[in-house]
Amino acid sequence: MNELSHAQNADETDSTGGRHRLLMIDDDRKLCRLIGDYLEPLGYEVHAAYTGPEGLRQALGETWHAVILDVMLPGLDGLEVLKQIRAKSNVPVLMLTARGEPPDRIVGLELGADDYLPKTFTTRELLARLRAVIRRSATRNPAAMPRGAEELVVGGLRILTGPHLASLDDEPLGLTPVEYDLLLALARAKGRVKTREMLLEDIRDRQYEAFDRSIDVHISSLRRKLGDDPKAPRYIRTVRAAGYMLVNPAEPDFEP
């Protein structure tokens, strides 16, 4: 498989909880460690099981946001593990295997896998598919979302409040805590102007040692990460002598 590497700009997460809990069932300990190293800075809490029976026990014994399941496992193969999981749980399952032939994928999907990923995957593909199965599960079952979490969607921008995650076109944004809270405040007021004073008020309960720069500097940094041109921004519009406003570039009345 392609070499797994750390994300260059890891999302800030809530250290007190709200992270997505993942169970990886695979006898390749190195792969489990590498995937954990990649996903944990992005807001995921990754646990591993190295045999089929142990993976099944953990999958049914605890609450997970998703399970990454290998087909070739000692003790009990992955397809049988999947079959027994599905008899008792609707947890999202992403099948991960070196056996990428269409018949294997079809069997896994027919047994209830949510998606299938061969071990030639890239980290970007893994993250995109994982986020997709969790998002679909949350849509079907709101109780699967972290407690107190909400998802805000503005065009290709998605913000999940529980684990403090933000992405653009399914690519994670490496935001600082200040940037995340400012973006969230703007998103909750989509289409309405937020003055600098209002933005400061929105984040007044947070203690930011680095908040000695102006709102404008943080907005400028946010725009860079969103790929916005300050002269013709797609998402964060400057309202002269007033403040800032988050807009949806896909809406027909939006004029950059």
C-alpha cells in the first residue's frame, strides 16, 4: 500500500471528548499503528484488534462510530466477523483487504459492508471514504453523532462541532482553535454580517493565548485555507465598514 504519513495540517480537536471512536480489526500491527498515527490528529480515536474473535468481541461490546475490517484474519475471517456484527449492530463497516477482486467486494457488500477499500489505498481516499460512511450513518441515525454535535454545511464547507472538525470538498482543513471558532461563528450566521465586536463576543469564553492579533489577521488566514482570493472571496465576504459574512458560493444570488 502507499506509505501512510502524518497530515501536514492536523485539525484541532476537543481534548475533553467528542472524537470519533474507530475500531480497526487487522492482524497487520504496523498498518494499524500507521493508520492510527494518521487519523488521530484529525479527530479520530483509533483502537485495534488483531484477530477475528477479539475484533468481534470489541465490535459488539463497545460503541463505535465505524469499524475498519480486514478480510484475512486469524481465528475468524473478516466476512464471518462482518456477518456476526450485522446480526446485532448497524455500525458502519469499511472493509479493508488485499483481495480486491470484484467477487470479494460483492460478497462483503452483500453481507452488509458500507464500503470496500483495497490495501492499495491512499490516505486521502481512506479519509474520504471513512468520513462518507460515518456521515451516511449519522444521517440515518442521529444518535450515532457525538453527543451535542451538530453539522453545518455551506456549499462544499462542512463543520462538525463535536470533534471540532472542518473540511472543504471532503478535504480536512488544518485550523487553529481561533480559526475554527471564528469559522463556526460565521457559519451559524450564514448570510448575515458579523462585526468584529460580535465575533469577539462569540468566542469570549475561550482562553486564547495567541489571540493578540486582530480579527482581520485570523480571517486572512482562514481565507488562505479556504482557497479564497481576498479580492473575490467565495466564502468569507468583507462588508465594508461593517465586518464579515459567510456566504454559499453555490447560491445563485452570490456575486464574488
